[in-house]
Amino acid sequence: MTIDRPYVSPRMGVLFDVIGPFVTWASRPDVRGASGPGIANFMFGNPHDMAPQAYVDALIRGSTPTSADHFAYKMNEEGATAVVAASLAERFSLPFDREDVFLTNGNFSGLSICLHAVTGPGDEVVYVSPPWFFYETLILESGATPVRVSADQGSWDLDLDAIAAAIGPRTAAIIVNSPNNPTGRIYPRETLDALARVLTEAGERNGRPIYLLSDEAYNRIVYDGREYPTPVASYPWSFYLYTYGKTHLAPGLRFGYIAVPPTMPGREDLRGPLLLAQVARGWAFPVAPLQHAIGDLDRIGIDLDRLQRRRDLLVPALRDQGYDVVEPEGTFYVIARSPIPDDQAFFDVLVGHDVYVLPGSVFEMPGWFRLSVTASDDMCERSIPAFAKAIAEVRA
């Protein structure tokens, strides 16, 4: 028998059903080529200004060898994990142990590591919608079953009744993202305490803990001087997941960590499984220069005032034009309701005015669109008359 085509795992078909439409959309030539003079690109949290010199200098220092083993294999190195533990203790007043810190290639790999360490075939993982694009894909890839729960559509807060109803006897974990991408909502302490009670009661009923995977990628990007309450302080069965890619506005340098809080009972028993998951997930450790540079990198933050000025420029301007806009409490993102039901069609209208946004249908929010205030000041200012022309065009 002549074989004239490759074999592809059936798993790829399952994953394509979930993430394929986003990948296909993001690979379109007009989307990939959204740059150049006159273009206002709000699609993703990418940098549109040069990196700060302090950040560049830190990377240079981390890349400059100081010993023969500078670029040797690295795992969860003592110096780097100690920096993380000290930073978390200072910020949240929780005495994290460096042995409970696992360095990752950002939260993408961090979530995968946690899911592989604590779930098995037939287990279920709850996630909140609208979500970050890849939660459902990561859950499926781990062998678990994703369970979608919608956020409260008025406040964009967690819908605790819906979460409680979604938990079953095989629920192993829930993913919570605060500040939330895409809504910008920061879940208040009283909500997180109530969630902890729901998870505790359900875990006791099931006879196993329900882990909280706390995706805190944006927890240093908080506006109006708000205090940020970490979910980890409310619930001991938590994994704290962080990535520096947002704080540094450098998503192309994948660097972050998982931290198990000191409040988790028997947390020492998770150290081996998490390490094994890091190895099995393709040696999911950050490269040597980033580990050497972490002492400097952990102290470098994004220009929060600049992001807030952009938010404060765009939100009232779009509201004045007739858009229904949600003002974010944190993150890079502003969500607005499309003035026509078809958000993809409105994306095309905006493109005709040299403005690129993220259609809501690619992140489980049809009829909306998302802007990233990582766009440059010039892009933000130039886009305002373009948004006005676009909404006038579809309402004509």
C-alpha cells in the first residue's frame, strides 16, 4: 500500500476545534501585517515603544558570563528562587519558601505544569469566561475536561452561584485570572473569600482539594492607586502563577514562576510532581541569562502612569462617541461593545480606517472588541477620529 499523506494525531483535531479559529484569524496576512505609518494597532499586548534602557542593561548583565557554567543547564536555581520568595514575602506578607518556587517560561507553561501535576484523565477544570485565549486548550491538552462558567455580565465579577453549580465530583481545579483579561476586573477580597468557602466545601464533599490556579499575570498593572488582593491569601489550596512578560511589556521573553503558598497543607508533597512536570513538559525552565538577571528584572516595572493616561484618554472619548465601554481596574485592556452585532464585520470597518482591534468572537465575547493600551500615545490619539468615523459609518 502506497502512503501518500502524513498521519496526524486525532488530538490535534480536538485542539483545533477549540483554538484553531483564533490561530487562523491571528495568522491572516492583514492581521500579521498590521504595522506601518498611520496604523493604530490595539490587537495584542505588544510593545510599540522602545524597551527601557534599564531593562536592556539587565539582560546584558544576565547574558555576560561570570563563570564557566554561566550558560549550563538551569532548573529552579537557588539564587533565582530566593529572589522570588523574598519578593512575594515583601509584597503579600506571606513567608514563601524558595523550595516552593518553580521557574517557568511564563504562565503559558506555568499553567500547563500545574494542570499536569494535579489533574488526571476524567478530571474537570473550571474556567471563567470570557477567558484568556488558551485556557480551554491547556486543560484539554493536559487530559482534563474544561468546564466553562460565565462571569457576571453586569459587574464582570465572579458568579459564585454558577461556579458552585459547575463543580462536580471530578472537579480538580479552577483557573481564576485577576486582574482579568479581557474585562480588567479586579476581584475584591470579599468575593475571593466567598470563593474560598465554595471551594473548601466542595473539596470536603469530594474528598480531595480543588486547586485554585491563580493567574496573576497583570497583578502589578493596577490603576487609580487600588490595592490588589491576591486570591492566594484567601485560599490555601492555591498556585500563584506569575509572568514578567506583562510587567516588562516583553511577551517575547517567556519568564515567570509558580509559587506554592506556605499556607497549603503538605505542600512539600507537591515539589517532586511539579519538578517532574517541568521536565516532562519539555524542560520548561527559563534560559540561563534570565535566571541570572532576575534580581534586576524583578525590580523593573512598566510605566503605569502612561498606561493609565491612555486608558483615561480612550475610555471617555469612545463613550462620547456612543460606544459602550468598560473602564478597566487593571491590565492593558479596554473592552467595548461593537455598535453592530457582528464584531468581525466591525473589525473590518475599523481596518478601513487604519485601526486594528481584537474582535470579541475570538475570546468568547461575541459582539464586543478589545483594545490594548500598549499602543503608542500617537496611535491612541490618531485612533479617536477613526473610531468616530467607524461608528458613524455603521449607523448611517
